[in-house]
Amino acid sequence: MGVIVDATGVAGGSTFTTSVTIRAMDPLTGNVVAGSPFTVNVTINVAPPVMQINTNTLSYTANAGGVNSSALSLTLTNTGGDGLTWSASPLHKRGYRWV
């Protein structure tokens, strides 16, 4: 007997519990057999999303008034469960807007 859970549409970071009741009977007599019914508790813990970025520094070398530097990349992955929505915006210090 296999029991499968389907977490489709369930929010990450959630926990749900339920139970499965198993019943058995003797096919010749139709009587319930010893140990029946039996209840199995089922818990599903849906993992929350976890953001992971492969670097914490992007380092450029540039000359004032020179040609723009080539783009550097970083990789953002979801190492947890569920979906991950993200955004990126520069943090401007002292009014400089160079990112």
C-alpha cells in the first residue's frame, strides 16, 4: 500500500495533519478482522522558499568618464520549497546613482 501526498497549491512553510483509516475484512465471512480498523496519522511539512545567491560581492574597475564596464553576473536560486518571488534594486549612498 502506498500513500502519496500532493502539496500542489499549498503555501510553503505550512504544516498539515490528517489521518488515513485502513479497514480489512475476511472475504469468506465478510467479518472485520482483528486489528481493523487501523488509523495512521499523516503530517506534511511544506518547505518554505529559501533564497541563495552565489556571491556577496560584484567588483568592477573603471576609469572616470571612461567606457562602461562589462556586466557581472550572479546566480539566485531557490534552495527551499514553494515558489520564490524576488526583486532587485540598488542602494544609493550619498546621492550617487552609478548602479
